[in-house]
Amino acid sequence: MTYSPVSATRQRPIVNELNAHFWKGGKDGKLHIGQCGACKHWIHPYALRCPKCHSADVAPQPVSGRGTVVGFSVNHQAWAPDLKLPYVVALVELEEQADIRLLTNMPRTPIEQVRIGLPVTVSFEQHGDLFYPEFDAAAGEV
């Protein structure tokens, strides 16, 4: 796993049986998102029932890890003492479904190359047993 230049430390999320697949799934190098077994609708954040068809047949599944930047901000404020400035906070839409979006950082993509519409791929920053998803420009995009 790679070190993120954004922060040497991260606040640990509250991990429970409903979201462990998201925070620990990166161990296999894949991003895991809930999916309805009945209608195949992707669900994030995780829910016990599908919001589309109301089925309780919901389980985590690996996704491609590919997406597109649909919004971003370059942050110049040090909200914690170890933040390296500036850094990007991006909203990434996964290719599997238009309404599945993740708020993330992009630590290995040069800030001046981040843009709306930029194809990205997931990677993970490991801290203990957790794998924080991050995104960066897809190969050949910068």
C-alpha cells in the first residue's frame, strides 16, 4: 500500500457489520459496494433493503474500481496539523451506476491535472486492518 501525502494519520471510521465490506474489502485490492441481488441496483452507503425494489437480498460485491471525477475542490486550509497543502477533495462517480458517488482524495494526481470528467481508478491506503479508498487519474490520462 502507498503512503498518502494528504495526511500521515486518518480518523478511524466506526466499522460495523453493515459497512465492514467497504472499509476492509480493499485487502483484496477491490472496492466493495452493496448490490441488490434481485434487481442488481448498486447501493452506497450500505442499506439493509434495496431503495429501488425494496428487496432484502443485499450483499457487498466488488466493483471495477473505475470512475469519473464529477466535482472537486482544491483545499488550501490545514484542518489538521499533519495535512500537506494543497490537496484535492474529489467526488467520483463509479462507472457501475450514475448515482454511486464517493468523496475521496487524489494524492498521486498532480493538482493542476485534476478536472471534471477525468477517468480515475481506485487504490487503497492501509491503516491497520482498514483500507481507505483513494482515486487517481487512470493510466494515460495525465
